[in-house]
Amino acid sequence: MKKAQIVTDKYFKIASTDPRLFGSFIEHLGRAVYEGIYQPGQLTADGDGFRDDVLGLVREMNVPLVRYPGGNFVSGYNWEDGVGPKELRPARLELAWGVTEDNSFGLNEFVQWCTKAASEPMMAINLGTRGAAEAKDIVEYCNHAGGTQLSDLRRSHGFAEPHNIKLWCLGNEMDGRWQIGHKTASEYARVACESAKLMKWVDPSIELVACGSSSRGMPTFGEWEATVLDECYNDVDYISLHTYYGNHSGNTREFLANSLEFDDYIKSVISVCDYIKGKKHAKKRINLSFDEWNVWYHSHGAPFEKWSKHPHQLEDVYNFEDALLVGSMLIALLNNADRVKIACLAQLVNVIAPIMTSDTGAWRQTIFYPLMHASNLGRGIVLKNIIIDSPKYDAGKYTDVPVLDCAVIWNDEKESVTIFAVNKDLEEDLEVDCDLRQFDGFTIKSHIVLENDDLKAVNTETAANVIPHNGGVSSLDSGILTAKLNRHSWNVIKLTK
């Protein structure tokens, strides 16, 4: 059996996890909204049309934040279309995804749904076909108490109290030529800066996310972030990152190594943020919002009828190896918790999602479990850890890939230590040692394992083939933890006092 060692110190801290690190994303795309979170008349739908089976799974994952309404969708969206009496709401051609949007679900329904899901709303504004005036208007509608046309309009729609939405995205992927209203970096920076000013003049308590590059592979990556932040630095709080990975070549070892690129992407954007901070002699620090990330490749090119309503689009059926990479990316987010404060697994239901639905039920995809574990057990102080003597491998474009990814979380209030670990070795188990003598009196409470001999195993409505179990093998002797991590497995080891 191969061996590795984790070295950690309770006084060597990265940061406390921001709860918003475990967020997700709902876009008007495919069946994410309609037949996903909202389906009046469905067997479990409540009086507002919200699917209670889906709400239960969202609460089980403990999703603290949901980004809405897009995504590419937002760059052509008029938020006014989705408020007020439903019978008066217009149907529109939705150009981003080639469908018809009837607007029967909109801003106020989303806020209501977030309340039931115990999630905070993260609103994106349209900076594709619209600008600063409309950005100001939606903040006034949502957050101003009353006494103005827009705040009183909200009140007339049945919401006497303001929504008090605190987190806003300044557009979406504006560097992409596929985006409605695509802009150059300087064009976007100006409209984002002016929108940010007006939005914060309406409500100074809000936080704003500027668009970073839509992926690291964009030819303007780096230069885009620098240009945008050079213009907007004083008016925004975060810059966004987006990325998706796929196993197009069928090379699982290379696919799982994408966690290295994910971590390096984060560090590259941090470098640009700090360069602009230094250039401006600023004390303020810009942090990161990784508000789209996931595995996505199974459903590319799936056909649908153009201009239909909520067709089956981008419905990836995730397998076990996808869950392993999602687990490794969560570990990378945790280990960068000093700068990554917000992250949204994209998306939440049906569309490249951990939850799938039919008319008769909802079920957990394989990637559901790492996010559920991380959100419920990963809140606390992330400790700096150094993996030494971990076996490494080469695969495709990657070299010296550690087979072990891990993060260590100390929750002093709950007197718990949680270790998240992925063994990426496809053939051999891994024995891991970790010196925990600083946590005197702690004992192992559980060792959860997600594993399957078949890397391509999937879950369906009728067959849960990939589910976690609490049969992991680990022991604690004189403060030294020894754990067996089975080949290609996701592990959660929890210790309590």
C-alpha cells in the first residue's frame, strides 16, 4: 500500500470559511427553473408552485447562496418582465439559449424560493443590453423601503418589506463573443464602474462582483482582469472566475489532475488583483467569487426544439469519477479560503446539476455528495497543510500530480476537526498519517467514504448506485491519525472532542 503524510498545525491558519463558499446557481436555462425548482401542480409542489422534494434536497446540501437569473440569460433579460401579475407578464424570445421565456417565474418568486431553501439570493444584473440606470432601478425596487415609484411598485406586488439583497453580479461573461452585448475590457469596465456607483448610492451596504474572464483559456485572460480592476477597483468587492472541466479523451488520470489547474487559476487571478492593489497603493483587497464551476461535457450538443419552453438542455448525467474531481475542486476552494469568499457550483437542478427531477421525483446525482459534505462539515478555520511523500503521477498535460488532495478544517466552537481527502490513484489504496496531537482529547466520530469500483457508475431515479457509507478505516493512537483511503475515493474524516 502506498503511503502519504499530512502535516498541519492548529495555529497555522489560512482563513475561516465564508459560508458562501458552498453556493450554487439557478439560471433560466433548460429545466433548471421550470420543472426544476418551480412546477405548479407537480405532486410535491406547494401553494407557490415550488417543488418541496427539491427544496428538501437543497436544504440537505445546506446551500447558503444561489446566484440568479444567469448566466448568459441575464445579458438580454428585463427584470421588469418577471414581476407583477403573472397574467400580464410578457413572453419573450430568449436569445442566449434559443427558447421562449414566459416569465411566470421571476425576481419575487426567486426571493420567496430562497427563503424556503434557507439560501441567500445573489442577483446578476443585465449589462449586455442595459446599463447603469437599469442597474440602479433593480436595487431600488429590491432594497429601498418605500416612498418611491419603484419601491412602492414592489409593495404593490405584495412585498411590503424590502428584499435586502446584499450580493450583486455586474453582468456575466462579458468578455465572450457569445454573450449578448459582448464588450471589450475597457467598454465593460466603464459601464460596470458607473453601474456600481449608482447601485451603491442607492444602497451602500451591498457587495458587488465584477466580471472576470469567462475562462482561463480566453486570449484576454489576465489583461481583462487588470483592465477591469484598474477602472473599478474602488467600487467593487470581488472579481469572478468561471471554469468547467470534462473528460473528453477518456483519460481519467488526466481528468482528475484538473484540480491542479483549478488551484493555479485561482492563484493567477489573485496575482492580478494584488498587482492592481499595488499599482493603486490601495489598502482595500479584492477577493474572488468563483461563481461558476463544475464538470460539464456529457451534454454538449444535445438537440432541442428552438423557441420551445424549458426543453431538456445541458442535462449532464454525472458519473463517479466526476464526483471525485468535484471533491478535489472543493478542497482547492477550501485551501484558498483566504481569498475565495464566494463560489457557486453551476448549476443546482437538472442543468449540469447535483439534483435531477422528473414529474414523479427528485434524486441526488453523484456530485451531490461532496458539496453536501463540504457545506455541512467544512465550516470553520482552514488549516494550512503540507502533503509530503505523497506518491505522484504523470498524465497527459500534467506532471507530478499528487495522488492525495486534502483540506483540514478546525471548528473550535463545535470542537471538531474534519479532513477532506481524495485518493486519485486508480489502482492502489493509500495509507495516510496525520499528527493531531495538538487536538488532545479528540476521537474519531466518523469516516465517510464515497467509492465505486466502476468509475462510470451513475445514479438514476430508480437506482442509487453511488452513495456514501460510513465504513472508512481509520484510527487514532496517541494523537496520530492513520487512515486508509481506498483507491479512487472521496473521504471525510470527522473528529470531535
